[in-house]
Amino acid sequence: MGRIFEVRKSTMFARWDRMAKQFTRIGKEIAIAVKTGGPDPNNNPALRRCFQNAKSVNMPKDRVEAAIKRAMGKEMDNFEEILYEGYAPHGVAVLIETATDNPTRTIANLRSYFTKGNGNMGTSGSVSFQFKKMGVFKLKIEGLNQEELELDLIDAGLEEMGEGSGENNETILILRTAFNDFGNMQKALEEKGITPITAEVEWIPTTTVELPDNQAEDVLKLVDKLEQDEDVQKVFHNLK
């Protein structure tokens, strides 16, 4: 009985840690969106996207409001969004999106993670050519006519559409657009009265690397370590 309790407690703490990281990431995204485009979501598509993503992870309203207030102050003035590149063990390409007020600290931490994880940092452009920057929209599938929706969204830049699994393993619809068409797709969905579960910009690998389980575990350990850093927003890789 004690063992079952320990496993449940460990799972619960892991879930809390993941939620806290999501809140921190989205809070930074909100602050940066406000700093760039102002606090009015009606005139700031990036902020509307952030609000959707905050809702998808049940981020409390007071955390959202705090992020907006923070953006209106001076503490966000020195924040930079920087993309770092590198290789995990076994030749897996890794991209790390960061939002930091201290790039020296950030790169020192990242370099340490790569070194300890038997990977190595790369220079700008050494890895990113293996990825395509795309807008990714996840929708609830209920009530949608997929064939009609696909035809309607082609003019908005739809490149790929297919089913996938959501947070709770439910079936969802995933739309992908070129990065430059992100705003067009967001507007098209709004006009159709469709609110995405999430709307994100992601780096999608053009080719993937398949590894045996023990080697894949080496890669995922490094990815997990990178994701835990306070300056890291998202990590992308080309492990299949």
C-alpha cells in the first residue's frame, strides 16, 4: 500500500511540476506579446493566441493578469527571445527556444546540460536547416466536417491536416501552416467561430532519426533537463 502511495505521490508532483512550467512559459509569452503589441487582445493577435493557450492548461486568471502587469513594467525591457541549436547524443538535432534576461547565464546552463548529456552545442544555423518553422493549431474534433474545413482553410495557408492525440489521449484535429501564414489561419478560424485548443509556432523536423530504446532514452533525458531550465520556453528535436 505504501509503495502505491509513493508512486501516486511521485506522479502528482510530476504533474504539478509540468503545470508550473507551462504557467511560467505562457506567462513569459503573454508578457512578450503585450510588450510587442500592447495589452488589448482585440488589436493583438499574438496576445489572443496566448490567452487561448493559457486557457488550455487551466492557467489561473490572476497569473494571466500578473503577466500583463509585468509586461507593462520595466522588468521585461531586457528580455530577449533567443534560439539555440545543438546535437543530443546519437546525432539527434535539437532546437531550444528561450526567453531570457541574461543570455550569458542561459547559454552557460545549456552548454552544461549538453556536456553532461553527451551532446554538444552548435552554432547558429547548424541545426535549424533540418526543421521547418510552422504554425500548429489543435482543434476539438467534435462537430467539425473535416473535408469542408480543409477546403475552406486552403486559402488561409493550410498545408497539413490530420488527426492526433491530445493531452488526455483524446482524438483532436491538427492543422499546420507555414510560419508566415500563422496570422491568416488564426483569423480564418476566428471568422468561422472556431477556438483552437492551442495555437503555437513550432519547429517541425523535415527528417527524423530512429533509435533503439536505450539510445532514445539518452536523448530524452537531455531534452527533459533542457525543458526544466527556467529560461527555456520550448525544446524541439528530430527523434522519431
